[in-house]
Amino acid sequence: KAGVTQTPRYLIKTRGQQVTLSCSPISGHRSVSWYQQTPGQGLQFLFEYFSETQRNKGNFPGRFSGRQFSNSRSEMNVSTLELGDSALYLCASSFGTSGGRDEQFFGPGTRLTVL
Amino acid sequence: AQSVSQHNHHVILSEAASLELGCNYSYGGTVNLFWYVQYPGQHLQLLLKYFSGDPLVKGIKGFEAEFIKSKFSFNLRKPSVQWSDTAEYFCAVITPSSNTGKLIFGQGTTLQVKP
């Protein structure tokens, strides 16, 4: 079966701009989680969406937001970009119905560079 | 707050050497535990997971991990590493009572296997 896909794979933006990243989960998966990966902070949880509702949220400022559509595809948006937002953004999908026991399948990530 | 600590940041081994990567978590309740691996240029993928039962769990590619509840540890082991095991390894937890899609990751351990 097809894996998790993320678009675009690479993005270069300047400070103050906004950006939208997209994630298409594995067919049948209803949960999409987003993570930020940086050399200094490692992998940090941003938020999770399940059946179009945000189910969990990490400790990121309100500039980071997301949404999920009825087909389970998800987008995340970062407004007013800062240099520190440069990172690899990963999304992961799962069935999301087993109380945290589901395997999360990760996409290749979107590499965001803020200049 | 829950956290995961991986003791070794960078490990260098020769082929056929034994591997043990340490992982400790801070959470007093029931947890679901995972080890993920990120091979160079590839997606994060699941190596193994533990929810309950036998504390010694086996994963893919000859990896195993032991859950020791009294030590809040979930160490990853492999009796004999190969050059192809060169990768970054992440320990992660989910607390099943809530936060079902929120993986909390350790900082990661970079393993370099010399041929």
C-alpha cells in the first residue's frame, strides 16, 4: 500500500512569510500527527488530528496551526515565519483507535528553510 | 512533564560487536514504548514496540528490547551489528490514558558501524 506522502519536499521562505505543508496519510488511517525535527531540539510533537478534530497539541506558539479534511489529509500552517522555524517537518499517520498502541507511519518530511 | 532520555548520543562500533542503547522515561503510569530507526535518507520506521506482557520484545532485523519497570528503562539490544545498521535510533513513549497520537521522543542516538 502507498505510504505517507508529504508535499512539498523542500521549501525556502523568508522571515515574516507564511507557509502551508500538506500530508496525505495511508488509506484508512484517520489520525495524523505532526512533528518538528531539528538538530538542537530533536523530534517534537506539534499536534494530532483525528477525524477532522485536533485531539492533541504540543507546546508550540499559536503561529503553528493545522487542520484535517474529511479524507484525512492534513495541512499545517506556520504564519509569520522566524529563522528558528527552519526544520524538517514530519507527519505520521495511524488508525488512531487503539489507545496509543497504533504504529505511526512517517512520511519523508518537508524541509523548511527560513532565510 | 513526561520526558525520554537516551544516554548515548553517538556510538561507534565495529561489525559483529554487540549493541545496547539506553532509554529511560519519566512517567509513573502505564506507558507504550517504541524504538524507531531512521536510516540515512529514509523515513522513520518502527523497530519494535512494547505495551504489556513479556518484557523482552523482539523487533525487525534482529533487534530486541527489554522493559524494566522498576528502572523506567527500555533498552535496545542487538547481539551482532552490521554495517547496514548505521542509522539514528529514537526511543519514544505514548501514555495510553490520553495523548494517543503524541509520541514523546528521546534525543536520538547516532550509531555508526565500521565495516
